Amino acid sequence: MAAFQSLGTTTASTCAPETAHGTHLFKIDGYSLYRGLGVGVCVNSASFSVGGHDWCLCVYPDGENEEFEDWVSVYVELKTKNTEVRALYDLRIVDRITRSTQSFYTPPNPSGIEPTVFDTLDGEVSLCGNTDFLRKSEIHKYLMDDILLIECNLTVIKLKETIMNARVQVPPSDLVNNLGTFLESTEGADVFFKVKEQVIPAHKFILATQSPVFRAEFYGPMRDEHRCSTITIEGMQPAVFRGLLRFFYTDSLPQMDELDDDEYEEMVRHLLVAADRYAMERMKLMCESKLCESLHAETVAITLALADQHNCSQLKDACIEFINSSNRMNDVVASNGFDHLKRACPTIFIDIWEKAAKTRKILYADHGLTSA
């Protein structure tokens, strides 16, 4: 029988960290002069750079501490402050006869592969190595002309995440604040609006960026090149027009904290009409949202008429749901705005009735009943 042969495709890939390697040879001339200076006395090499960081070797001829006074202690020290580095290192001594190197360093990890973390983020000294690098009684084997040569092989591991963490702090955008400084400023103003007896300056390009109505009026093919730079606004109060302009320049509705509840609701209705007039859809939806939050029986009929006339479907549904819920119909009928609703939007009552009937049908179905 023929051997089975796979028709699949074998692929392979390799992932390797970016590393930087360096070797430093530390020559201690007149080594015997350093012996007997005492435990904890350190001889430092000159600084050397590997992987963009500064390092040095620290040799304790009489041991780093009392426990290891019979040993020569050798360490690698990270000199760069406020950083964290992962590195592999190997400490070796150079044989005086063969000039070959011999390692007496035992890495923390038996495999010798796991990197050591050098950390100076808190301003502390960070060094790693061996307290029992070589017995003092054997050091003479490696001296030539009273010179001791210690070699350090260092491999710094550069991680992309380390680079990514070093981010530049970018402040939040202040574009809206900058544009807001031009609100009602005559600096650069190229159009003036006369609202009642007030004249309000503005900038055509700012208005055109947000309103297709103003864009067509100022820059469209049907624009009047000879039109006066002063435009009269009919049917709008100055406070409402200023609120409209505020949205153009700051993308926010005007502050209305000083208004009482009725005045607040009335102002939002006027702002909604202005937003619809100049095709400001975002502003219109914000006004719808605020009116939905302030529905009550005395004014819901007025708000419903407004929603129907200006195609505010979400506000319209919210008003009808409010009227049909919790038997509020009698209070709505008794309100001052109900007569206006009947005159302005007579067909709206069909929607109210249909939604009420649908609600009753669902309610009966939920209780296993049949509506009369």
C-alpha cells in the first residue's frame, strides 16, 4: 500500500526580540594593593554603554559583606537613572597564561536564559552578580604582573512595549475654546445679523461649516454677490439667535441656569425651532432630548404640537407615550395648550388613539385577556 502523503502546506515563522550586545574588559592594575582594604570596599570600572544605557563593573576584593569575606564579589551595575532594563550577562575572568576567559558566574536561573531585571525607577542602585565569584585563595592563578582582567558580556533586550510606554503627553483639543473666543467678536467678522434692535457680528465660514442653509446662502450658486453684509432675522428673539450662534461656535447649548422651569422649557422650544430652521440636526436632537426630560401635563400638548410641526419623531413618540400613561389624558385636556394642539395638529389625535389602542392590546395579551 502506498504511503499516505499529506497534501497540506507547511509554514514556519520566527519571532526574536531586538537585542544589543557589548563586551567590557575591566583591567585592575596593581591588584594586590586593593587586597586587605576591608569588606565592602569596591573597585569600580569606567562606565560603558550597551543598548542605550550606562553600566559599570563593581569588584569587591575582600568580599561585599562579612559572610563572604573569603571571596571576591563581582557585580554588574546599571548606572542609568529612573529606568528599567532586562538583560543577560556573563562575568568571566581572563586566564593569565592562555588568555582565554573562564566563567565563574552562576546565573540566577539554572538555564542561564531568563533575563535579569535591572531597576532604578525609584532612584535606587541596581546591580546583579555574584558575592562568591571567586575564592581569594585562588586569585593568584589569574594574576599576571599583578594585573587582574575581568570580562563582562552584556546583552540588553529591547522590547517594543518599552518604547510604546515612553509616550508624549498630548493635551486635549482646545479648538472649541478657541472658536468660542470669536463669538460675538467683531475681529474678522464678515456678516452682521440684525435681530429686533440688536446687531450681532458673526463669521460666514463658521456658520457655513455647520449649517447647509448658511452654506448655500453664503457660498452656494444662488448666492447674491451684491447682498449687504447685514442680514435681518425675522421671527426670532435676540436671546434665541445668540443661543443658536453659541452652538455654531462652541457645539453646546447656552447656559440657562438662571431660568425657572417654564422659562427653560420655553427657551428650549425656541432653540429647537431655530435649529430646524437652519438644518442644525445635532442641535435639534439635543433640544428634543432636553424636552423629553421635562415633560409634564400642563405643557406636553404644546410640546407635542411643536414635535409634529418640526418632524421630531422621537420627541413626538415620547409626548404620546406620556399622555397615554398613568391616565394623564384628563390633565392634558384641561391644559392651556390642548386647544392649540387641536387647531394646529388635528390629525395627531389619530396617532394618540392608535398608540393607546396598541398599548391596551399588549396589556391584555400579557394577562391572557381579550380587549372589548
